[in-house]
Amino acid sequence: MPPDMCVCVCMASSLDKLQASWARDILGCRHAYNISWSSLRLLCGWSLRLSSKVVLTAILSLARLQLLTSSHPGHRMLALAMQLPGSGWVSAVLAEMRDVSFAAPITQIIHHSYFTSDEITAAQSCRETRKLVLRRYRTQVVLPALLERDHRSYLDSSSLVANLLGWCRSTLLPEPEAPVVELLDLDVGPLTWRFYRAWALVRITGAWPTCLYSALDCAPTLDLCPLCGASDITVVHCFCHCPYTIGHFHALSVDVSSPARTDSSTLCLQVFGHCSSPSDRAHMIVFVGKCVHQVLSSGCPVPDELESLLTQLDAAADDV
């Protein structure tokens, strides 16, 4: 493990901000900084924070050194580092393993009750046994602890926050959104990628995804519906109330068994909550995308050059 590993362990905030910037690029909301970064991470299917991945690597590196034979240079370097006064990479990793954010401290591999003394001794003398023990330590001890901490952090930040859809983020997105391969076949023309982004952003913000059109951020409400003239409308309006988008709801109802359009809370939970059917999810994405696009493309016009560029970028994303 390089000496600068302790620096990486202490850069959690910067690493998580970097990961959030990747998610914003993917979802088309680069400047929408009010969106929860943990929600962006889960929607992209990333179960671990980037900082947690570094911590995972650091802990396993320490464990690997501990399982080397006493004559190995790496083991001798570790023994020396443990004896040095002051802080260093070993103390930084051990401090992280004892951090209060964990439900219980992560125990060092050589002290963990999950492994017998015979297993530790065998691992220190046999490379193949060492690999097996390290794999078990990773999958049975370290990774579950990191996953639990990151998920608890997300739930703590989202379970009490009801968005404009009437549901908490943790209800609509209770766990990382595993990539659905079948959605790669979704094709509704050059706006396919924008439809998906619109669905994703509405799901985690409950707001209008105006950042996909002419604004930098998502808008909680619009002053006026450009289609029917209703005032001070949330995004739920285009799904459940606007008479000009009812055709999209009828199209959804043909493919997916849906609640009544007037039951906005149940409809939003179905459209944005957990869905085990890739086919149904595709229909819901198209429904949301068409409703939102019909309103925002009328109410938030952008210059012809920018509109042409956005269409080209959507088409290019579909071809990737």
C-alpha cells in the first residue's frame, strides 16, 4: 500500500463530490447542485460511495500485509509502521475502521473471530489460502459494513424528505438502481436519452427537469402551463391533470395496468417506484418523458442552434 493511502482516506468529501459530478454528467444536470448526491449515486447503480471504495482498498491492503510471512519485506514494513510514533498510513486506516459512522467497528483480519488461528497461520504460509481468506474477509466482513454505512447515510438524508410528488426519496428509490440491460433497446427516436433523464430527475427531485432544456437547475414549479393555462403547477400536473397530455396516459394504460389518473399519489408511486418488469419500466419512462417534453418544449423554448445541438447529443448518446 503506498504511503499516500492515508491521504486518500482523508479525502472522502472530495472523492464523493467527484463521483457526484460523474452522475450529474450522466443525468444531464451538471449545474443542479441542490440535487442530493447520494440519490444521484443510487440512481446510477453505484452501491458504494467513491470514498468507501478507497477505504475498502486500504483495509484490504492492510489485511494483505498482515497475512504475509514474517520474513516478507511487506510484513516487516508493516511492523515498522506500527511502531513509528505519530500518525501514518497504518494509523489512518485503523482509525477509519473504528469510525463511529459504522454500526460496529471493522475488526482487523488477524483478530477477527470469523477466522481461526489455524486459518491465519495457513494463509501466512500459502498464497492460495491467503487469497481465499482475503476474499472471505472482503465479502463477509468489510464490504457489508461499508454498504450498510453508505445505505444508512442515504436513508437518514432522504427518509424524512417528501418531495413534490408526495413521496420520500427513500420510498421511490430504496436501494441502488441496478442497470437494466433491456432498457438499451428502448428507442423512441432522438429524444430517447432525454426521456430517460427526465424520468430519472423527476424521480429524485420531484421537480420539473428544466435543466434538460433552457435552465441550469430543476424548477419546483412553473408559473403557467403553456398548454392549458393552469398556474403555479408542479410536475405532477402534466401526469395527472393537464387535459393536453391525457393521450400519453391512455397510451400507458394500454401497456401497463395503471391506477386512475386522478389518483396522483398512487400513479406517481407506480411510475417512479420500484418496478420488476423492464418492459413496464420502459413504458413509464416514455410516459414521463413525453408528458414533460410536451410542456417544457412549449413553455421553455431554447434557441434553434441549442435545440439542434441537444438533439444531436441525444442521438449520439443513443448510438453509443
